[in-house]
Amino acid sequence: MRKFAKSFKWLLVTAVLAVNLAVGARLYSQETAAAEAKAEADSPLEMYTLFSKVVEQVRANYVDGEKSTYQELIYGALKGMLQSLDPHSQFMDKEAFTAMKEDTAGKFGGLGITIGVKDAVLTVIAPMESTPAFRAGLLSGDKIIEINGDSTDGLALEDAVKKLRGDPGTTVKIKIFRPKTQLVKEFELERAIINVPSIKDTRVLDGGIGYVRMLQFGEETAADLQAELDKLEAQNVKAFILDLRSNPGGLLTSAVDVSQKFLKRSELIVFTRGRDNRMERSYRARTRQTFPGVPMVVLINGYSASASEIVAGALQDNRRAVLVGEKSFGKGSVQSVLPQDGGTAIRLTTAKYYTPSERVIHDNGIEPDVVVPMSVENWRNILLSRNKAEEKNGDAALPAADEGWVDQEGDEIPALVDPAKPEAEEIDLDNVADPQLDRACDMLRGILVFQKR
């Protein structure tokens, strides 16, 4: 009986092992089959064959033969392929690649707006002060739905920029959809030479608080900032505010150079991470010349983008500054330009930016420590107020931006301002409140009082 039980036990173990092997083999075969099916579906030979077959069929049968040359078809396919990846990847023909290399940062014939893609729609990130776009009344967040009568739906970002830029003195029509009012308006703007400074509004506020507003990150931004910081340091400021609101960004090197003016040597500023280790690169503070370690606030809003977000994230993660305002735009991807045959090139997103605490900037933005909401209309009035004394070309007067709006069906609507109350049309530019700056100042004054005690 004992012998039988022992034999039965071994038979049972053998049966269980056999079942496990059978199940394992089946799962393995299913996984192998799935992997093989996936590999077969992504077979390069099969896909290249399909592509070449379609090209030949189009060349042989498309009604307009002049539109179906090999170059037209291949260039069109490449543009579509890169554009389908993300708004920042692009195929550039010889003309576009040459124009990109010859482009002069900070000075060009255009409208004075920085644009990006938000929620898959071409969006105004920031209108630059004293430019045609700013004077016309365009606001951050406006959606560009048409350029010269052509829809922007599916238009690549770089192609949109190309359409908007042009010779100074020429005009371009753009149709704007404003999400806040759900209304549409067409603007005809005259292009001008756009020369944007890096730094503006350097001053000392009540309580010995230094203040600098940065408009963009260009090649000279770090040097320009250092000159202003030297002036503030000579006045023995007790705290400091760096205003990056509606700063659309610019050069990575500039963002690193600006950040390290406030950080200790070797502190991490930002790093990139791509598909493999080749695109992983860290940027750390290296300079020995830093601004005194006074309490610091960085102001951001929903249209602080790119390099602005790198600086804000670095100072926040290193506990060097408190962020006040609203969540930033969320543009933090790395584009590499890869030259191709025949003078063409591709601009390809190859990595993303990460803050020192490994937060992804792209599509997420930077969250402020202290949230203080403020409308884009209020921000525009603040800028008009600051420029009132120095502007001579009419920028300080609000344009008739409340006229000419229609609903989405094209029906005209009454003026947004009640004509029976003409006083409502006037904005008292001498008394425009800045709640975000006020909150930052209150916070810094509180810190200074606490430190003194």
C-alpha cells in the first residue's frame, strides 16, 4: 500500500509537471506568435514595397501629371511622415533648410508673435511688445485658424511661421478664434522688422526688492542679465524677482547660462533623455559668479515656455526660488537637425527635457508653488501701463480690438463694450493692478521680516 501511494505521488507530480510544461509551451508559442506577427506587421521590406507600389500607381494614374513627379511625391510623403509624429518634427526641402540656416534670431520681418501648437491647434504663445501683433490687440492663447484665407488645420508649425514672416511693409491676413469669448475675427497686419530685447523693466521695488523682466532667451541674454544684476547688487537689494511671464523661450544654452547665475557650482539645471543613451545629457552650473543668495521669486504664467520652463524648473527643484503665478505652457522637447542628400534636412524630436527632480516639462508644464490666476487681458493692460510713458507710436492707447468680432457661424455681433457706457472703453493705465507681482512682493517682504527677527 505504501509502495502504491509513493508511485501514485510520483505519477501525480509527473502529471502536474506535464500540464505545466504544456501550458508553458502554449503560452510561449502564443507569445512567440504574437511577437512574430508584430514583427511581420512592421516588416521594413513589406512596407517599402507597399510605398514604392503606391508611388508608381500615383505616377501612372493621377490626373495632373505635373504634380506627380518623383520629387513631388517623395517630398510630400516625407513632409507628411515627419508632421504626423509631432508638431515640431519637419522635413525641409533645400529652400526651407537654407532659410533656417540663414535665419537671424531676434531680428526678422514678421508680425511680432511667437506661436506654438496647443491642443493640436496653432496658438499664439506671446505677442511681443511694440510690434504689429501687440498693437492690433492679439492675446496669448488666441488660436490662428486661417492665414491669408487658407486653413491652418494640419499645417506644420514651421510652415505656418514661413507664411507669417515676409518682407517688411507687406501685409498678411490672419483669422483668430478667441477661446474665452468663442468669437472669431480677421486681422490684416503689416509686417515689420522685429527687434526684440532680452531684458526690460529692471528696477528696485519697495522694500529693496530687485526686479527684472526677461522677454526672451537669445545669444546675448545672459550677458544682458548680468549687467542688470550688477546694477541691482550695487544697490544692495535684499530680495529678487525674475519675471518670465509670457516669455516664449529661446536657446537652451541661454537658459543654462541664466540658471547658473543663481545656483551653486555643480547643481543640476536640466537634462535630456531620449530613446537611448546617446541623447542623455546633463547640464550643470559651472560659473563661479553668482547673484547673492537673497530670497528669490520667479513669476510664470501659461505662456512661459521652453527655456523659461527650464529656468523655472531648475530654480524650483534646487530650492533657490519660489514660483508664483500659473502653470507654464509645456514645451520641452529637443529637436535635432539632420542634413540629408540634395541639400535637404529633417528636424526630428530626439529627446525631452527633464527638471532636476526628473519631471517631464513637455505637455506638462511647470506648476508654481503659489498659484495666482490672472487673465491675459490684465497682463496686456499691465504691459500697456508700463510702456505708456515711453511709447510714441500709439501702443499705449488700446486699439479698437472690441470691434469686428463675429460668432463661429459668421454672424456679426454687437460691440463687446456697451456704447451707452463710453467710460467703460477707457482703461486707467496709471492704476492697473498686478496681483501676481503683488503676491510675490508680499511673500518676499514676509521672508525678510522673518529673517531679520
